Amino acid sequence: MTAPTQDPTPWELLRAMQQMRDDLRADFAAFASRLAEMVTKNEYAADRRTDELRIRALEADIAEARTNREREQAERLTNRRLAISAIIAPIVVAVITAWLLAGQGK
């Protein structure tokens, strides 16, 4: 009896090489699709600059809103003081006038 041969036939080699080629094509297609999803350094840098501009604009808006709020609070405080003095001043004048008139009547 003869021992079975371990060497592949040319057709088996051809099929194996075709299978390897198909596998490589599939792997390269998957790699290309993943690579297409990635952004370039220039696109990333442009996005970062745009984000930084937006953040600066938001920070400026927040600072402006804070300044406006502080100014409005100062105006409200001034208005309260004016309102209180507008109410109290005539009362004080009336009391002083009444006291002076009462002192002259004696």
C-alpha cells in the first residue's frame, strides 16, 4: 500500500488562493468603509476652530448678560431709594411744618 499524498492539488491551491484574494478584497472594502468615516486633520482642526468661536461667542453673551443684570440691579436699587425718599421727604416736611406751626401758636 502506498501512503496518501499530503501535497495539495493545483486546483486546491487555486481555490485557496482565490479564497484568500476574496478575503483580502472583503477586508480592504471593510477597511475602506471605516476609513471613509474618519475625518482628516484639517477637517478636525476646522471643527475645533468653529467650536472655539462658538464658545467665545457664548462667553461674550454670558458676560454681557451678567453686566446687564448688574446694571439693572443697580438701577432698581436707585429707584427704590428715590421712591422711599419721595414718600418720606414730604412726611418729614409735613411733620416739621406742623411742629413749627404748633410752636408759634403758643
